[in-house]
Amino acid sequence: MIDYVIRAAAGFVILLVLLFVGPYTNIEWLQPSSPYRFLIVPIALIGSWVCLYLYRKLKQKKSASA
């Protein structure tokens, strides 16, 4: 269950960062009028899986050292 929460929270945070902070950085494909803005969703999904992978590795490393 915690895996789903981590993935959802990480994906939501990445999505918010790309939607609200990204356009201020003047990256062309993050602008509201860009046709490539749909790429935000796959990036958020991949980022959430990466965060889950890093969480599992960190958890495994802590349990091995304890």
C-alpha cells in the first residue's frame, strides 16, 4: 500500500512542479500554448516510478546496515 502512496505523491509533486514552476523558466515545451505540453504526464509517471525505486533502494540499504 505504501508503494502506491509514494508513487501517487511523487507523481503529483512532479506534475505540479512542471505545470506551475516550469512555465516561469521559459522552457518552450512547457508553455501553455505549446502542442508538446502533453509530455508532462509521461514525465510525471516515469518520475514517480523512479522515486519508488529510490525509496526501495534506500529502505533496503537501511535494513542491511541495521
